[in-house]
Amino acid sequence: MDHPPGRAELQAAVEKASPRTIYLFAIDPETNSLEAFLTRLAGLVKYALRANQGKVNLQVLAAATAQREAAVRQGLAWLEARGTVKVLSVVNDEIELKENPGQGKWVHSGEGNITSIATSLKAILDETAAFRAYIKRQFLPLTFRANRKAHPPKNISRSPKPILGCSLWLQTGQ
């Protein structure tokens, strides 16, 4: 799992894996900016349209962009407002998309709506970046024990250098 984008995603990973230990490592997911995120999402959408007949899972998109599901939903709304893609359905996090077959066939929803969506999306991305900065400042490196209580490991000290992002490694078993 890439750097957790938020507390809820971190908690969900812990609950799903029931790890004995969790290690967070510094890796920048490079999707914190609006442009980088939308570029990555557009590429994933294009792949889904070509390889999977437009069917893709919301959680897969969130993981592949290293962002929250809310960011993916807003990103898809932005792509749809631009007339790039049409969201046909969302059922139990399964999304069905349709590609715009040509310029001008679909009329985008206007610059005001696009700007509003972009503003909302930017706020989500900024919140994720703030959570990651908090994790870097306060908890790296940290060990989370299976009882969900966090404490610094005895044999690891905090890095004096700034850390860019992080990835989540779950250690299960003995």
C-alpha cells in the first residue's frame, strides 16, 4: 500500500490485515498536486476504457493514485464535466465509464462547474497532503502493534532530515 492518504485508510488497512507490526517508509506518491493527480487518474481511466470495457473499482483507482476515494470521485466528476468521460454507473464501488467518442459530441458542464469541482478536489488533495505531513512529523518511524496502540520502536530513532511521503508495510504472523 502506498502512503496512507488518511487516518480512515490507515485504520482500514490495519483492520483488514490484522498485522503484528506496521512500518511506514518515506516514498513520495507524486499525486499531491491537482495536475499530477488528474493526469494519473486520466491515464488509469484510459486504461480501464481500453482493457476492461470501462469497468473499474473505486478502491483500485484510489490505491493506484495513492489518494482517497473522495478524491477519485471528484476527479471522475472533473473528467466528466470536461467532457472527457461519462460515468454510466457506480454500484458498490464498481464504476462503469464510457469514453467521449469525439470532441463536441458531449457538451461539458461549463467552466463554473469545472472550477467548483477542481476547488473541491484541491481541498481533498490538500487535506491528504496535510495528513501525510503530520505523519512524517509525528510518527515516522512508528510501529503499530496488533492492539492498535502506536509507540516508537526502541531501536529506531527519527530521521533528522525531512521525509517525503511514506509507504505502509504490514508485517503479519509471529
